[in-house]
Amino acid sequence: MNEFWQRAVLEPLQQLWEQVVNYLPQVSAAVTVLVAAAVAGWVVKQVVYRGLRLVRFDRLADRLGFSAVTEQVGFSRGSSYVVGQCAGGLVLVVGLLLALNALGPAGSDLVLRFFVFLPHLLTAALILVVGGIAAGFFARGALIAAVNAQLAGARLLAGGVRLFIWLLAVIVAMEHIEIGGATLAITFGVIFGGIVAGLAIAFGIAGQDLAREALNSLLKRGAREEEETGVRHL
Amino acid sequence: MGETDIQVPATVQAVEKLGEADIVIGIPSYNNAGTIKHVVRAVSAGLARHFSDQRCAIINSDGGSTDGTPQAVLQAQLETDKLLLVRHPLQPVHRISTPYHGLPGKGSAFRTIFQAAKSLKAKACAVVDADLRSITPDWIDLLVRPVVQNNFDYVAPYYRRHKYDGTITNSIVYPLTRALYGTRVRQPIGGEFGLSAKLLNRLLAKDVWETDVARYGVDIWMTTTALAEGFRVCQVFLGAKLHDPKDPGADLSAMLVQVVGSLFSLMEEHEKVWKNVRGSIPAPLYGFPYAVGLEPVRVNPERMITAFQQGCRDLEPVYGSFLRADLVGELQRLANGQPAELDLNDFVWVQLIHEFAVAYHRRTLDRKHLLQSLTPLYLGWVASFVKRTQEASDDAAEQQIERLSRAYEQLKQSLVERWEGR
């Protein structure tokens, strides 16, 4: 019984303890690097943010159109803040990689795999950023055009445009990092194709007159507007 | 051959054949077979009656009409022997995107006419639309004489118009141009004008002929250039302007993008000039401003109010991205009120236009989206104007425009501050 206890419990525990003791310097080094990176990241973020505010970077970004882009992606606290966050985040990522490296061969392997995967990840992120910008841009264009045409449900239409472009971007990004593969694209194609075909059939069969009227109305909108309001704009 | 010289060989030969001319009248055209004969005859009679002692030429610059416009010009019985038919280069884009005045490639037409006038060594040049029904021979005298006799460089038209005719001009173009450059030109985008050789050469030398400003806003560009660069500007009273209906498919928001976009773009170009201008003086007016009977117009503001309300409701996030919070709040208050009580007052309207100009300048939003989003607010202003002036005479309505113009002038300092980001 004692021998069994010794072999089944105590020896593995002792081995584990030895491993922990052997590994402890690497873990503490990794934690130290990580904490230092977090502090450095915060400091870099603050310095960059405040420095850019001091030199009125936001105004320059406004003029260059950078602020509009960051706002479309969802950052509403100004371009200096976005750049500060990116700089701080970069320091943190570098710290994380150093910390993983400090863990020894296993960590190094992880870092190596990370670097192999990094281009795919960056491309996917870029696809999402571009998709986000495009979604915001086209949704706003659709919203304004629909409002000017006095269409009911203008916001719904714009929301549909935004959703469609976002979905497309997410699927392309996921395909790029090999999540879901072709299944996602096929699913999306089937659903979208189905919706378009359904609408076309419904509009074509049930709404020929409505379609004709809508097209006529769109083509003659300017004339109708002046005719109905009685005002000549120019 | 210099960059401002005529590029088309056939046109060069035709101009050389004409020799020299003291006065050149240009008629840009595109599918105006129904009216151009009358216009050419009126121009010809005007030159014969008022400038018989001068060498005169009429130039028709056609954009490739398919309805027999050039043939109609040739059929017109002329009292002058110098008639030149040229074709201005019309690129595919001109055919697709018709400018707000309805003539594709109007900038190219003007350039061709100006180049011909320069080659003919003309002292004065005038341009009249080919779709005019109310032109008389006296118009030529009115447009040209201030140049040849009084040394003016730019002669702008002054028409009697119905109070609801030209609402973009009344609400934005005239009062903003007046407040910016300090001179009151009542019709800054009229289709007719007279030019001196000095201004004509200056315009030809400018590097804008291939840009959207020349393509879509050539009228306001010429007026603004004359005002901002200190040329001598006057107005001439031409009575009523009757012309063929413009492109029936012309979309209001496209008009606003072209006209207001040109205005804002010119604000950037002449920033150093307008920032220092305060108040305004009227440009001298020539001709006898007689009363004109104008056709009554029945106006329905309901549709405009609905458009305004929907715009304020649905475009709130768009407006919130570049308008001041207090203005967004005011728009919501107006949109949520009773339609019958809508009153978008002058000061709110002027501040809105200023905010749009500043957002255009800073590129806060895509410029086309920005200008398109002005449409519902503009309709809100027009509806308010109609409600205020429905029972008023045209003169009383003109007083309202005068009040609005003064509001633009009063708020000029705040525009400068906002423009500079203060």
C-alpha cells in the first residue's frame, strides 16, 4: 500500500514540484516582462496621446480625413487617442512575445508559430478595417440617398447595406485565417442568392406595376419635385 | 501655340478667316434647335442696332447637338456677316453628368468662346444662353456697353424673377457670395454676362478648366473670380428671363452638390480675400428696372416639410458628426413640432450653411455625402420661406431675402472663427 502511495501520488507530485521549481525562474521572468510591458505600454500610450494633443494632431487628422475613417470604424475619442492606443498596444504585444520567449522552448515555439500566423492575422484585420470603413461609407450614402428620395424605411435600408458589407468582410477575413473555410462563403452565397432571387421573383411577378411606377418616379424625381412644390430651385 | 490658344484646327482656321473683331457674342448650345434661331437673330439685330460702328462676331459653340441646332443657326437671317460655328470638345462625362444649367460641357463651351474672342482680339465679349425666349436686341447693348463705355470687367445680369424662382440662389448663392466678397450681385449664376478682354484673359490663364468647378460651376466661378480678384463688376437689368425648361431629370440633391460644392470650393481658393471682408456694397446697376408681369405660381410646402422632418429624423447621426450640438437640437425641435408651425429662421439657416462650409473645408465627412445631406434642410428653409411669404408680394419677399443676406453678414465673424478652428 505504501509503495503504491509512493509511486502513484508522491513521486508524480515530487516531479511536478521539481518541474515547477525548475520552471519558476522562467515564469517569473515572463511575468516580470509582461508587467513591465503593461506599464511601458500605458506610459507610451499616455505620452503619445498627450504629445499628439499638444501638437494639435487631431486638427491635422481632421483635414487629412483620418478622423472620419477612425470614426467610421467606431473610435469616437479623436485621432490622438487612437494613435496612442495603437502605440500602447504595440508595446504590449512586443512584451507578450518577449514573455512567451522567456518561458523557454515551448514559449519560443509558440512565438515562432505566432510569427508564421501573423501575416494572415494582419491581413484579416486589414480586411475588417477596410470592410468597416466601406460599410460605414456605403451605408451613409444609401441612407442619404433614401432620405432625399423620401423613401420610408431609409434607416432600415442603410442598416441592410451596412450588415451586408460587414458580413462579406467577416467571411473573407475568416476565410483568410482558415476558420470556417469555404462553408461560410457557400452558406452566405446561398442565403444572399436566395434573398435576391426571392425579392426579384416577388417584385417581378407581384409588383410589375409598382416597379414601373417606382422607376418612373425615380427618373422624373426632379421634375416632379418642382411640379409638386411649385418652386424652381435655380 | 500657348495653352490658352485654340486647340481645334478647324476652329483655328475659322477664327483666322474672320480676322479681328471688337465685340464677340458667344452662344453655347446643346440641342436648342427650337430657340436658337430666335436668339441668334436677336443678337445679330442687337449688334447691328447698337454697335454698327464696331467689328462684331457671333460664335455658336455647340456640344454636338443631334436636333439640328447648327443648321438652325445657319438658317437665321443675320444682320452681321461674321458668324462662326464651332464645336466645343465634349467628353463622355459631359454627356452623362449634365451640369445644373442643363448644358453638357458648359465650361468647355465658354473656354472655346473665350479662346476665339482672344484670338479675334476682342475688346468685349458677352455670352447668352441658347434656350432664351425673352431675349431682345437690347440685351446685347446692356451686356456689352458697360464694358466698352464704362470700363467694367464683368457685367452680371439682373432679372425680375418670381419670389419662388431661384430659391438656391436666394437662400445660399446670392447672400453667401455677398457676405463673403462684399459686393451685391443679385444673380451670381445667371446664364448671361459680359466680359472685358482683361478679365477674359485672366479667366483663360486660370488652371481650372479641366476641374469640376469649370464643369459644373462655371458661372459662379466667373462671378467669384471677378469679385475676389478686384475686377470692376456691375449689373444690368434685363427684365424677365423666360427660357426652355431645364433637364426634367435634374435631381435637387445633384444641383445642390454642384452649386454649393462649387461655392465652398471657391471659398477655399479665396480664403485670404473673404476673411477680411465685412459688410457689402451693391454692384452698380444699369438699365431701367421696370416692373414685369410674372406668372402666378401655386406652391405646396407640405411635401417639403415632410422631407425636412424625415431628414432631421433619419439623418440625425450624420448631422451629429459635423453640426454643433445646439444646431442638431434645434433641428430636432423643429422636426418634432407641428408641420404648420415650421419656421427655420434666418439665423439658424445661416449657421447651418456655415457649419456645412466648415465641414466641407475640414473634410469631416465625404464631401458628396455632406452636400447631399443638405437637401432636406434646404427644403425646410424653402418651406419656411414659403409660409412666411405666401401672401406677400414679390417685393416683400425680396425684403425677406435682404434680411437673410444681412444675417449672413452679421454672422460672418463667427464663420471666420469656425473656419479657422477657433
